[in-house]
Amino acid sequence: MKISSVLACFTTTLLLGCVSNSANQLAINKTNTSLNAKTATRSIDLSQWQLAWHDEFNYANEQLDTEWISQNSATENPWVLGSRWRENAVVKDGILQLINRKESRGGQDWTSGNVWTKRTFGYGYFEARYKYAGAYGTNNSFWFWPKQGVAEGEKSCEIDINEGHYPNIINTNVHNWTDTYTLPSGRVSHSDDQLHHTLIGKPDHTITLLNAIKTKKIRLKSSNPASIHINEFRVFSPATEYPNALLPLDEQAPVNHVQAPDTQLATNGIFNRLPSKEIYAIDNKLDTRWVSEKHGQKWLEISWADEKEIGAVQFVNGWLQESGPSTGMYRNLMSDYTLDYYDGQQWVNIKQYDAAIEAANFADEYHTYGLEWDENYFKFYFDGKLYYTLRNDVCFNETSLLFSLAILKADIAGPVTDAIDGTSMKIDWVRYYQPK
């Protein structure tokens, strides 16, 4: 999707709705709920901590090598498409930039940058302020890894404070790479805790057509990194008012065509690591959800034997955290989607959504990503606000701190395109605190 077309569609939506020129269909997107972490108050009290180490990157580029080491080689990780080089880690105007370039080097088609500290760190509070590289396919990481090696009796532990994916996705991971086990399939696995957070965005989307359409097919498509989660997908007959997407339908609700006896449902598949079924997307129950296949384009298509008159399309995506410090926050919200209908000859666009425009763009905005780490817990913070807590069962030893930019294959962070070339992860500062 071209950015120019997205911007044009978004501007039109603000005024009238998203216009499909070929059919002159106008749509209005109504948001019933918007969970916005930007408005959250800071919950980490830094007056209880003392600054023990920091880097503000206020120096010449050559001085980076005083405290940091850069990779200068191809990348062995099979999921990473690019090599990394010191030339791609540049300090300029008080910012450390890790730069993506489309160039063949080290036997790989892309280059990026990463750095890790010469010193090691133990328990404390860690925080960095940075922007993502502004393109799908990029992995913008602030993390820990034992670059100094693992002593006998210690665990090979990885702590990902954030593996950020454009435009506004936060990924937290804690891996135990020492205690592996073999699955019945023969694949060797390990203990981990990987979660995909979208703290700014909306779960509910109601797209109201200003002019009703008649069709036998309607579809939702997304290039979202990772799976999409659809709690309920509804297609309504024309009405003067439509229900709250986050509530069950009552007797006054307009006809929901997905409940028609001639409804056919097709999707791009199911993520087999969660208890999900395709039918959960249209089973008229908000406590079930279809979780799509993880890689590639995600899509859901509804078709009917007989033509239906449609006045609105509504769906709920993501899943609600119902306990813990992140209660009330949604995970796995879609970063983009297109909604189309078939006019008998071609697919016609009803609505285009881009979270970078309508929710948040972490490539344009600086945010802080923090971790409070002790022998008992990991506590993850976004802009100083606690949003996730995890028991520490594995990471008890000092380790190296890293910043890395990677381009990932298999659509793990979204599709890899030439839009990546020249983008960069921009780090303003990093700070390490210890309790007073």
C-alpha cells in the first residue's frame, strides 16, 4: 500500500469517510473505545533510585567505541536477513542511529547496525528513549544477552525489554536457552515468555457506509506482524444506528448477515499454538476469537449465495488482559487493515486503516522502554507506566546490554520491502539505576 494513498484516505475519512472512487462509497469509522497509554501517569518513582550509569550519546561518533562494541560480520541467526557493521551505527547530534541499507555485504542483501556494552549489568531499573525504524519488517531491540559468555552453572538468559515492530508494537520476551527439550515433532524448544503488546490503539471498529451496498462477498485483509485476533466480525443491514461492538447483540440490533444460513467463511488459516477455530470469528460470542496463521498476509472473507444489502461492518480485534498490572489493556491489536467488497467484477475498497496514522507511530515519536529487574520479578514499563510483570525464574547473573536493528524474514515484523532502505532506529539515551 502506498503511503500517499493511505494519507489521502485518512484525510478523507476525517471529513466524510474513506472514499472508493470506483463506486463512490463513503464510510465513517466510529470508535467506541480507545485505550491510550499516552495518557497514563508514570508509575516508576525514580526518586527511589540513583543513577548508576548512563549514555546520552553527546559525543563524536568515534567515541562510541569507548563503551560499546559493534558487530562487523554477517548475522548467523536464520531469521535475520542482514549483516551488521560499525558503519551502520552512527552517533550524530546526540543520537545513536542504527541504519538500514539495501546493499549486499557479508553474503546478505541488507545491512544494519547493533552495539553492546563492554561492561555487564545486574539487577536494577533500565530505561532507554528511542524511535523505531519507520518500516515494516524491522526489529528495533533493547535487550540483554550474555555476550561475555555463560559461566558453569548459570543459565543462558535473554531478556528483551522491547523488540519493537513498526508502527507501534512492543514485544517482551524472556528466554531460557540452557534448559532445552525436544517436542514430539522432533523440534528442540526452550522455555520462553513472548508477548505482543499494543498499548495504544483500539479493539473495536465500526465502519458505517453512507450509501448502502449490495454484494455477495466482503473481506478483511491485514499485513499485521504476527497473528490477528478477531473476536467477532459482523456485517449489518442498513440501519439508523449500530450497536456497540464491545457488547453482545440484543433484539433491537439490525440484521447481522454473517448469521445467515448461506454464509460461507474463509481465512488464511489458524495459529495452531492457541485454541482457536475459524468459526469463532462469526459465532456471535465475544469471549471466543479466531487467531490467524502467524506469517504472511492475514485475511478473512465472508461470502453468501444470495446478495446482501450492507449498511455497516463491525469487528473487535485483539485480546483483553483481564488480570495483573495490565488489566484493561489490549494485546495484538492490528496495525493495519483494508476492508473490501466485491461488486460482481472487482474488489472495491471500503476502508483502509493504518495505526501509524490513526493510533500511534513509534518511528515518529520518542518513547521510553523500561525494565525493573530483580531476583524475583521482571517489570516492564512504557513511558514510565508499568504494563506487564513476569516472575523471574531464570535470569540471576550479570549480562551485556544491547541495542540492535534487524530485518526479519517470514513477515515476522511485517513484509520486507524497499521502504526499509535508509530507515534507522534512533536512540536518544540509555540509563541504569540502582535502588537508593
